[in-house]
Amino acid sequence: MVIDLRSDTVTLPTSGMREAMMNARLGDDVFGEDPEVNALEKECAELLGMEAAVFCPSGTMTNQIGIRILTQPYDEVICYKGAHIYRYEGGGIAGNSLASVRLLEGNRGRLTADEIAVNINNAQDPHQPITSLVALENTVVREAGSYYRLEEIAVISSFARSKGLKMHLDGARLFHALTETGDAAGDYGNYFDTISICLSKGLGAPVGSVLLCSKALEPKARRMRKALGGGMRQAGFLAAAGRYALKHHIKRLKEDHQRARILGDTLGKASWVQSIMPVDTNIVIFTLNDSVSPQQFLQKLAEFDIKALAFGPQQIRMVTHLDFDDAKLERTVQVVKKMIL
Ligand SMILES: Cc1ncc(COP(=O)(O)O)c(C=O)c1O
């Protein structure tokens, strides 16, 4: 039994999901004729309280399209310094949007209106790029899945809009945040111009992300998707997996959070762990003592068929997901308890 905790992207489709995929009704989605894709887009738009949705191959693509259609070249995007859109999307903001980025400290990755306020450039000064977009991430992957409450987002959004700024959400793990806050997904549409959600992180679909936007922005989003090579043809197989994931795999996310907390409690007591971030959702990040390198640790874990991820100097990440059940949790806990480094 291999236990893979590197990411919640490693899940394989369940038998129910495979059946839904095999029964998918298909058409050419670039012609707008794939019934499953059309149904998925409609359901997502309704779910998030937005007018339109565009199915894409990845969360990187939905983020990059969102940023591209909300900015002009030479603009500046405000985001957390560890944001996925900046750290982990291959320099996409520079390449796709020709925009610069203003990196904020945040509180465990969460920005506030006050912090944003002092980082908006003077649009009359030609030295400074024009601040045009605030991009939030919820949950924040670099900060062990910390999350915003909707009321915090409402304050940021109303401030940003009062300054003429647009709002983008990287909601790769938005449903993990909603699991903790109890906020309504449908209210999110009020506060953002574009929202990216991922079906393949935690929700268990093999591939797929959806960009939510207004009817007015939708043609631009579809044009950018095409330009980036993201127009897929009989994508209904994937959309069917996504629809299944939304229907069956949101409610169970609380199990992932519970298992992550147990894992975090166990790791927090290990002699070789120097510190651990609070475990808010399904991501556990801890720092090893200086005496043990991440490579040594990962090698030792591998001897027990457990995989984790090096996530910065001395840091290790473990993420719980659909394929990490109680038996795997129990085994991982036993290994951690007995491990001497
Ligand atoms: C917060 C966040 N945003 C975006 C992405 C990008 O998703 P993808 O891997 O589908 O491009 C990820 C990937 O793990 C992520 O964690």
C-alpha cells in the first residue's frame, strides 16, 4: 500500500466517477457542442453566483486567463508574496499579461484592505505601473490551507472596487474554505470579477478547472483559452468527472480536514519536527530540525511507502485527499510515531 501525501492532485477517479465518464454525452466543445461541458459550465456558474463559466484543462490556465482579461500590459497585480499565481505558474503573469506584481506579506497569506491600500500606485505618476487587480487565494496553499471568511473578502472587495480595482480569486481549494466557514458558495460571485475553481484538487476529478466570470467577459475568456491552446474537443469525459466530483465529493472534504488535523497533531509531537503551521484545512506543512535534511526525511518515509513533498528549506508538505482513508491515516500515524531520525 503506497500512501501518497504529496498533493491532493494525485487522486484517481472512483468507480462511480469512471462510470459517469464512460456515460458522458459528447460533442465538440470548441464549437460549444459538448453537452457535458455545457452542463458543467451552467452548474458552476449557478453554484458560484456568476453569469458565465469556461471549462479549462488546468487551474494555472483559469488563473492566467482571469488575470489576462482583467489587466492591460504594464499594469500591476496585487497578491500575497507566496501566491500560486506568482510562485508556481511558471512566470505566467509576466508572459501572458505583461504585468508586474506587487507582493504583500499578508497574515498567513490573507490580505486586508489596509495592506492593499498602502500598495496602490499613483496612476498619475508614469514611473509607477498602474495597479489594476487584486488577486486573492482561498485556501492559501503556501500557508497550509489558511482560509478567508466571506466577510473579510467583502471588505477587501468593496475597498478594491472603490479604488477602481478588479478582483480575481484563485479558488483552487475554495470548497475546502467553505467547508470550514459555512459561507455560501453562491455569495462569492458578488465579490469577484473572475473566479477559478479546480475540480482536480481534493474533489477527485482527473483533470479540469472552471473560470467563472460575467457574460461580458466570457468571449474574452474563451478567446484567451483558445490562444493558450486550452480549447478541448470531446471534453465531456472530463466534464462528466467534474460534475460527479461537485455532486459527490464536496460534502466529504471535512473528513480530509479531520485526518489532516490528526496527522498534524502527531507530527507536532515528533522529536524531529521543529515547528508546524496551524492545520486549518487539508494541508499540513512542518519544518524539520536542522539535524535532518528534507531529502533524508523523504527517503526514510519512502522506506515505509509513504510520499510527501519538500516545500522550501527544511519544510515538508503533506496533503490529505480522497484516496487517503482511515487505514492509511492510521498507518502514517504509526510510522511517524515510531520514526527516529
Ligand atoms: C492554489 C492553487 N492554485 C492553482 C493551482 C494550479 O492548478 P493546476 O495544477 O491545475 O494548474 C494549484 C495547483 O496545485 C494550486 O494549489
